[in-house]
Amino acid sequence: FVQDSGAQLLAVAIGNVHGRYKGEPKIHWDVLEAIHAESTVPLVLHGASGIAPADLSRSISFGVGKVNLNTELRTATLAALAGQLEGRRSDGQNVLGLLGDWERAVTEVVSATFVALRAT
């Protein structure tokens, strides 16, 4: 597939899912190892939200070069927004003025993830 399509990255499903997990993620390491052995391009974990930092770190040794943490980022953004709007009236609110808190919330999630990865 990679050769025929000219893909530069390959997104794989190995027990990871988009969104919140119902229970603990069950990563199929044997499948990831087999795909990595055949792949000539970096692998991507779409749906890396909820995967433990130690497992994200482990995935790197199997060729994963990109992870997507959209659920954590959206959760942080919505929490920042909820905190900003609490006790305020919405009329006349400067929506663009809210972006600074969103950016800080997302930066905290990404930073915490990378700190956790480095620690493993």
C-alpha cells in the first residue's frame, strides 16, 4: 500500500481508538511490530489519547513518529472555555480574547505529554 500510494506516513490501528476509551487501551504490540518490519515510512497513531506515556514512548521503538492527542486537546480547550465563561454573560464577549487561555491549556497538555515521554 505504501509503495503504491506514495504515502509518506502510515496511520495504523493497533487497538487504539479515537476519543475516550471504555476501559483501558489494549495495544496490539505484535501487530505494530509486524507493520514496522514491513513499513518504509514513519507510522502514526491516530487516536493516541488515553494511551499511557510509557506506551507512547514504547511505540517510538516500533517506528511511530507521530501521535494524535485530539481528545486531550479538546478537553483542555473546553475546560479553559468553561472557566472563562463561568459567571459571565455571553453577550458582548470577545471570542478572540478567549484564545489565549485555550492556547495555554493546549500547550500544558502537549508539554505534560512530552515531559512524561522523556521520563519513560
